[in-house]
Amino acid sequence: MGISNNSHLTGREIDLLLLIADGKKNFEIAEILFITQNTVRVEKTRLVKKLNLKNTAELLIYAVLNKENLKIIKELLFELT
């Protein structure tokens, strides 16, 4: 569950992980990102597979453990655009 997996995350995936790390529920994430709750669930499932995790509980742990690094990556992505 290391940060090395973050190199291939999209900006949207990083946003989702940061919201998960902040403890947001699916309906809150959906409102913030202007997507449906179903889309949130689908994106979480895709991230679990992409990051080679077992379930959404591991996704939460991954998000919390990597929160500060994800913020840095997000800032770097923003600077590139």
C-alpha cells in the first residue's frame, strides 16, 4: 500500500482519495465532485483494482496513510496545467 502506486493516478482519482481520507461519505463525495453516488461507488471499485487492494476498507487505509503525499501530487499536477 505504498505511495509508489500514486504515479499513475489521475487528478480525479487523487481528489476522490483525498475526500475518502477526509472521511466523506459517498453522497458527500458525489455532491462535491458533481457526480452520482453510483459513479462514486464505481470509481472506488476501479481504484481498489488499480491499486491492487482487496476492498474499500483497504482503500480507506491507503487514502489515510497517503493523504499528505496525495496533496503534494495534486499540487504538482495543478502547477503543470
